[in-house]
Amino acid sequence: MNILASDDGHGVVSFNTSEHFLLREPTSVSALSESVATLYVTRNPEEGTFGSVTVQFTITDANGSLAEGDLMPAQGFVVLEDGVRFKVRERCLC
């Protein structure tokens, strides 16, 4: 019988940064990478990866409005399965 340490339970979930992203509209002269936001969702500490965790996210523009017309999707869920520490999600200007 193995008894797993669960003091850290599901861990603490965070996004890679609280800084703003500056994205450019995709054009024939701009690089595609300039129109994609890469978001890293991390669960810490390393021991806190017990169970599945669902994180809801919402992307807003500079004035706090939902960025529905800019990034797709502007809201949704990220699921970190049992034992998973991080996931990478990309959102593009559409």
C-alpha cells in the first residue's frame, strides 16, 4: 500500500504573467507570431498535482471589456489532469 503525501493537494494555479500582451493584427507583412498570445498555466508546488483541476479564464482588452472580437476564444476553461503541472494555450487575433 502506498500512501501519497497530500499536504499540497491540488496546488496553486497561476498564469505565466500579469503583464499585458501587445498583439498586432495579422497582415501580409507582419509575422504570424506577433498575432498570437501564448499563455502558460502552471500548478505549483510540484507535489501539488493531485486530482484534476479546472481553471476558468477570461481575456479582456485594455478597458476591461471582454476581448470577444479580438482573441478567439476570449474565455473558456483549462483542465490540468491528475499529475499535470502545466499547459500551454495559444490565442490568436482573428
